[in-house]
Amino acid sequence: MSSQVKLNELFTKTKERYPQLKEMRIKLKFKHGFFFTMRSGIEFPSLWKKERVYFVAVNTNKFDGILSQLSEDDLVGWFAHELGHIVEYNEMSNRKFIFFVIQYLFDIRFRFLVERRVNALTVNSGFAKELIGAWEKFLTLEGVHPRYKQYIIKNYAPCWEDIEEEAIKNGFTKEGYKKLTMVK
């Protein structure tokens, strides 16, 4: 089975677990890029239509690197995170979304707050095992610079208090989570 077919299946399976995304049009796209592994967004022309079209893009340049080292559960966690962004986008007016994108691109503190909030949303939407498991795997990946790992954990990990109930239900402890998020 090809990487794209497998990823399509995992993406569909993950989307089905978000009831609030059931009726939304969300495409999985495969793109070449340098600065992302996965990212989500709105197809720009659909901003002015009655029904928005969203996407999650997967960087095909990462198939032999990061993505090939992740388990299916890890990939579900990553997709769940990107779909969590779409849950947020869907709550925004077009104007608010445009300002959101500008602020996200140019205000690094805002970006970190958004990523932490989306990670908390993802965990609290039933993806604690997959998302926290993906973080654990991320720390052991080969070919990822240690400083980049530190950057992601330091700036993207949600506060324990925001995910505590779901994390505990999935077998995580506060001490274990703190060890995971300790920047070395």
C-alpha cells in the first residue's frame, strides 16, 4: 500500500472521530515543501462562498524522513492536531480568519498560544493517547535536529491543567507528562 493511500485512510478515520467536522468539506492534499510536515488551512476561494473548503496538507518531502518513522497512532495524533485547527477556523468569520492568519505568521507568541490551545483541544477531543504518544515518538526520531525538538516541546506543549482529565483517563501522569515536556 502506498504512503498516500495509507495516509488517506488514517486521515478519514481521524476525521470521523471529530463529530463537529462531520458535514465539513476537508481535503487531504499532498504537496512538496520545506517548512512544514503537515499544515491545515482554508482554500482561499471558498472564503467567499457559502460552504468553506478546508484542507490538511502533507509534505511529500517528509515521506522518507519524519513520516516514515511514525506509527499509525502517531499519524492519527498529528492529523487530529491539524483537524483541531480546522475546528477553530470554522468558528471564525472570514475577517477574523484573515486577521488570525496575519497574526499567526508575524507574532510568534500568538503562534505558540494557538498551537498550545489546539493541542489541548486535540487531547480533550479524545486524542490524548495518540497526540502525547506522537510527542514521545518525536523525541526519539532520527534525522530531527535536537534544537528543533526542544523548540517544539517547549513552545507547543499544552499546560497540564488544560489536558489533565483526558490525559489521566489515557494512562498519563502529571510526572510523566512533565518529563516528556522537559526541555533538555
